[in-house]
Amino acid sequence: MTLYRRTLLGAAASTTLVRSRASAQSPTIRIGVLNDQSGLYRDDGGPTSAICARQAVEEFRAANPGINVELIVADHQNKPDIGAGIARQWFDQGDVDAVVDVPTSSVALAVNTVCREKNKVMLNSGAATTDLTGAQCSPNTVHWTYDTYMLAKSTGGATVRSGGDTWFFITANYVFGQQLQRDTARFVTAAGGRVLGAVAYPFPETTDFSSMLLQAQASRAKVLALCNSGGDTINCIKQAREFGLTKTMRVAAMLMYNSNVHALGQDVAQGLVMTETFYWDLNDRTRAFMDRIRPKTPNQWPNMVQAGCYSAVLHYLKAVADMGPAAAKADGRAVVARMKAMPTDDDCFGPGRIREDGRKLHPAYLLEAKKPSDSKGPWDGLKLVATTPADEAFRPLSEGGCALIKT
């Protein structure tokens, strides 16, 4: 039986608790889903990330009825101080053992520090910064779903090879956008392309991109690269179409999801290329996951970030079961070490592994938005163009500079 109750966690956090009743003799494992529940990234993570995490808890509990698990949800509002404050309060007062999702790279880096300080577990799905497995890598953190290097290599390299050899960037001016532009420019130039210009904008205050789009048009670049996400990406694409810019430039959405394609509509999105590590229609296992999750979120089918919450929570709980809940609660670093020692496997991402620096490895998929005539339904938005194998999709271990790697 599942019990739902609501609490308030500070001024910033609307919290939902899911408690599974089991033996009182077993300590309770508490997992906090921390993301944007109300802002620009709500549809990219938000409530659907919590639903996917809850699905993992339910499946785990069905197989392990003797282990208590609770799920808590809070809104970090894309602000590092709020995110870090919620995490600290969870750990100090709420007996929380692990935090999952944490989109917005600046927030993720702040929470990463708190998790290391408190010896708790961070299961990052939503943030893209490679610093989580590089300069700020932690024995308490696993970077699960994607990162800026993977996005840049897959989308950037493929676009240059198909003729898009001159680029103009519109970039959200915080760590995610900055790193994504840097990594993409690297792959563009390595493939023989050129960067003709770039403009950064204040995040999350900007909604009008007209002046930036005019600068991009004046550059005569072949490719408009959007180093942003969520509502910003959708607004940029809509405004670019209104200006007629899409007739002369190819739009490369460097971080985009099937949910964004759905929001735009196939008529507007058709031809856009993007990279994801999960898509619901990839294979029999991803479709089986969708069959289970669809009744719980019929109007917002999971993207890779949301599926990553399911996958990360499931593997974390497998490690908890392997160690025993008491040992897992006592030492977050030990849980992450056990997660790294165990192969990963689930319906969303298939088999994989976690590298020494905390980078979860799985294939990356280059996808293209379908024409309206090719789509069989509202969520049949993408078709597979190319696959990058797991061992090639992410930054080589030797290039990251993670202090956990002994040379």
C-alpha cells in the first residue's frame, strides 16, 4: 500500500512524499527528486521526472518488499542557492540519502558540493556540465544521462559532415550554455567548419531573441546553433521561423527532446536534428517501458532526462539491496562505489556501466524530427539517423582531469 502526503520544505520547495509501508525493522531509504517544477525546464524534467523515479521505486519494491523507500520532490527554481539549501535541509533534517535529476548545471554543481560534504548520493540526470566528471568530479556523484561533450560530438560533427560548415551560436549565458558552445565549436572546427559569430543572453530573464536572430542572419552562417534548452529553445525556433531565417539557415538545437518537438508541432520542428540517449520508440525494451509509464503521464511522454531518473534510481536501489539499507544509509560514497562495480541494465538504456569518474556509459542517438506526413501520432516525432556506441559517445577518461582517476 502507498501513502501520499504533502509537506513544505522551506520557502522554495513544494514537496511530495511517497511512502511504501514495509517492515519497520528495515531503515527507510529516502530519495529526493530536485528539479524545475514550475519554470522554463518544467517539461524537460519537472513532474514527469518524479513520475519516472516513482516508477523505479514501485518496480524495485515489487521485487524487494522488505526494503522501505520514500520519494520526495522539490522545486529548485533554477537557482543554485535554493537548490543547495533544499539539499542541505533534506540531508540535515529529512534523513534523505540520495538526490536525483538536478537540471541546470549551475544548480547541479552547487548540489554536487553539498552531497560530497554530507556523504550523500547524487544521481544527476538533468544537468549537462562535464565538470561533474571533470574538475568537480566526486566519489558521491554519478552523471547519468547526457552531457555537453556528447551533444556536441553527435549533433555538431554530423551537421558539419552534412554540409553545415559555418556556424553562429545563440547561447544561454551560464555554465551549461557556455560549455555546450565551447564543446560544439571544438567539434565544428575539428571537422573543418568555422564559427562566424556568437551571442550570449541572460538566463533565465530573456524571452525576446529577435536582435540575436538578426545578428545570426547577418552573419550568413549556414547553421544556427542553439546552446540552450526548454522554453528558450522553443521560443528561438518559433521566432527564427517567423523571421524567415529557417529558409536560409539550418537550425541545430544542441539540446532538444521529443517533448519539445511535440510542443512545437511537426510542421515547425520537421528537419531539426538532435541527440538523445533515450527515445520511446527505439526498440522493444523502450516501448515496454512506455507501456508501463504511459498511463501515469499520458500527456507528457518521457524524454531522456526523465527516463534517466527512472534508470538511475533503479540502479541505485539495486546497489542498496546488494549492500543492505543500513550500510547504504551510512555511506553514500560506498553506495556509488557499489553502483560502479555493478553493470547497469534497464529498459530505457539497455546494458551499460559507470566509469571511474562517475560517467554512466550508453549509446547516443542522432535523431531527426519527422515530417508531418511521416508521423503516426502526436508523440511519433523522431526518426533515428545514426548511433554513437557507448565507448565513443562521451569524453575520454584521459581528457576529463578527474582527481578520482589514478594515473
